[in-house]
Amino acid sequence: MNRLQDKVAVITGAGSGMGREMALLFAREGARVVCADRSGAEQQTAGTIGERALAVHCDVAIGAEVRNMIDTAVTHFGRLDVLVNNAGFGGPMKPLHEQAEDDYDTIQAVNLKGVFLGMKYGIAAMLKSGGGAVVNTASAAGLVGMKHHSIYGAAKAGVVQLTKAAALDYAQQNIRINAICPGMTWTGLVKASIEHPVPPADAKPPFGVPMDRWGLASELANAALFLASDEASYITGVALPVDGGYVV
């Protein structure tokens, strides 16, 4: 407990899935949390946490909204210590030649440009207050090829490289930048998870996962918490698979 005591954290995509789990966990560990999302569900997440949380509507693909998110966090809580760039979505699963140009643009804007914008404005705030930790949500699809995930995988591979290059940029300025790379996770992207918050006993395990089960949003939140905390004080530039051994 208290691994983020009195730290200020901004989490995007906090309205559901992994982002919601991260927000709840970070708050239990002592953080004051800005819950950001474009869905409106950020209000419910912040309400569940209580007075230590603030909901901010934010479309991470829009620079002005991301800047407002960071400015609001600093104005309300006084500083920024942790930024989790988690917002993202998968898009259609099709062979590359069947992918639409509009889908490509949207997937890149949210999954890659959104991370860039979060770091651009979040790191600027951290530099003013003496440092911090950034955790980006990439994907196993950004580490290995996945059939029908070409444009999504390209965006997530870009997140990995943004993470690594930026980690070098700020390694001597007390800002650590890492990424988690989820594999097959039981969240809202899996239709059955809407009805069943946890995988039922008869849920078919995802193909190709050595641990032969679905990952849980709480397990991804735990990985993000570790990288955000001082327990990871000598770790930067890492793209950590949290995938049951899939990319091995």
C-alpha cells in the first residue's frame, strides 16, 4: 500500500477496462488521480474514487484537449508526477489491403499521436516540478506480428519506439518512461466481457498464449503501478510484455 502516496497521476482511457482498473488501483495506493476519457464514463470512475479524483473529458487525438488535461491536473492538484497514456482502441481486424484509409488515420491518431501528445505536454509539466514517471500502453501486437492487426500493430510499435527514444531524451532529468505491452486481455474489446466481468470457467482460452488463459485488467494495472512507482526507480525505456508468455 501507499506506493504512490501523495503523487498526482493522470490516466487516459480511465472510463473503462484497464484504464479504470489503473485509476482505482493508483488511488488505493495513495495517488490523487485525474481520470480522463472521451466517453463520459470518466465521471463514474472519478466518482467511485471520491475526493482524491478529478474527471476530465479528453480526446487524446486533439492537442488542445490533451494540453487542457495536463493543465487541469497541475492547476487542481499542484503538480504532475505520473502520466499513463492508456487510451486506445483496436479497430477492424482485416487483411491490410481491406483496411480503410479513414480507419488507418483514426487508429494512428488515437493510439500513437495520442501518446505523443500526452508525453509532449505531460513531460513539460514534469520538467517544471523535478521529474516523474510515464507509462505508455503499447501492445504485444507492437512487438510481434499479428494476423489482421497491421495498422493497429504499426501504431503500437510506434508507441514502443516513442517510449524508448523519449526515455533516452530524459534519462538525466529524473523522468522515467516505460511501456506495458498487453496481450490477450479480458476487457471491453472482448464482447463476452461485457456480460461477464471476469472470464467464466467455460471461456475458451486465447490461442497461442502459453499460460493458457486470458489476462485480466487488474494484472495490467499492477504492471503499470510497478513502473509508475519508486520500486522501478532504475528502470526506463522498457517495453514490458504482460501477455502470459505470448511474445516469447
